[in-house]
Amino acid sequence: MDIFEALHSGEWYLPSDPALVREQTLCLEKLYDYNATRPSEPEKREALLWEMLAELGEGCYLEPPFRANWGGRHVHLGNNVYCNFGVTFVDDTHIFVGDNTQFGPNCVLATADHPLDAAQREAGYQRNFPIRIGRNCWFGAGVLVMPGVTVGDNVVVAAGSVVTHDLPSNVLAMGVPCRVRREL
């Protein structure tokens, strides 16, 4: 298996592979440029997002600083997605976000998983699982979404929650770990 395919396979691989590091560094250079834009440069920001992201819908806004392991290369945003200050997409594999979804400050969507086995962890292995977020969702400040999670449509996740399992559509969820509290 090609090292770039390994990112998306769910299998263990070494992210320190020189080919990966070279490509990732190029992505991070664009992310640096994005985060260095001035508030008066919305056209420049949008042009950079088109270069950086896998998919960019209409009307998206990502407030700098925006952080992403691959500079957004594996991030797919629908229309009218809003990300407040400090949102982090650990996009070692694909992250899909549906239309009209909003993220409060300092939310983290993390696709990377690390070994429980100490020897594997010491060697630097990792594997990745995609995250899928539905349409018209709201994530309060500081929400963490773990690898492989799918969130349905019209979901509200309360601030500070840690989403470790899939959430169905049309619910309010909160807590550590995050649990469905009621239907919406």
C-alpha cells in the first residue's frame, strides 16, 4: 500500500515517512499564509481556502487562527459552514461537514488514533478514521469529536462535550462522554 493511501486506510502507518512530511509541510505553509491574513483581506482568505481544502462550499467562513494537520487538504465543507476562533481539524484523513453547520471557538475534530501498545506508540505509529458531520449542526465552544464519529443532521452539541460515539439526527447532546439528552 502506498504511504498516502495508508492515511485513509484505518491501518497503522508511520506519519514520519519523509514523503508524507514533505507534502504535509507544503500544506502547512498555505495554512500559515491563511492565518497571517488581515481581517481586511477576505478575498485573499477565500482564495487560500480554495487552494487548501478538499471541498469548499459557498458562504463558508473560518475565523483565524484555523488549525489543521494537513492544512485542510482532507476537509470537505458544505455551504455556509462557520468556524469560530481556534477551530482545529486534525485532518490526517477526511472530515466531512454538511451545509449550515457552525463550530464555536476551540472545537477539535480529531481523525488520528494512536496505539495503546507502548512499543507501537514509541515507534510513532498512528491510524486515522474519518469524521462525518451532518447538515445544520451547532457545536458549542470547546467540543471535541473523536476519530470515526458520525453526527446526524440538526444536532446541537453543548459546549465542552467530548463526542466519542455516533449521534443520531435531531438531538441535543452533551457531557463527557457526550450523550443524547433529548430529541429536538
